[in-house]
Amino acid sequence: MKGPRRLDAYPDRLLDCEEALEDELAALIGRACAAGWSRPETLAALISLCENTQLGDDADPILSALIGRGAGGNRS
């Protein structure tokens, strides 16, 4: 997997991360569908897992700040 272009914060860092994860995510979705899970339930499960991970990480102010700056970053 490709890493960030720089170690510090930069404007497109989140986009670069998304691009780095994209192929892995597509492969994971493909494997879940091949195992018999539907695409909608696979996506719903992934969203749920991400939300639950976020809830666990909320105590981390650095991670919360990064997520707040991300795509669609206004979490209510």
C-alpha cells in the first residue's frame, strides 16, 4: 500500500489515504460478495465497523481532528 507523500499534514492527505485504501477496499468487498454477502449488506457492515471504530477512537484528539477535516468532515 502506498503511504503519504509527506509525514506532516498537507491539503490532500486524506484524499491520498483514500486512494491508497481504494484497491484494498474493493478487494475486501469482492471477497465478501464472493462469500455470499450482498454488496449493500457488505457496505452497511463496513460503515458500521468504521463508525464503531470511530467511537472507540473519539478519546484521541489528534484522530478526531483529522476526521473533522476529512471529506464531508462535519460529523453531527
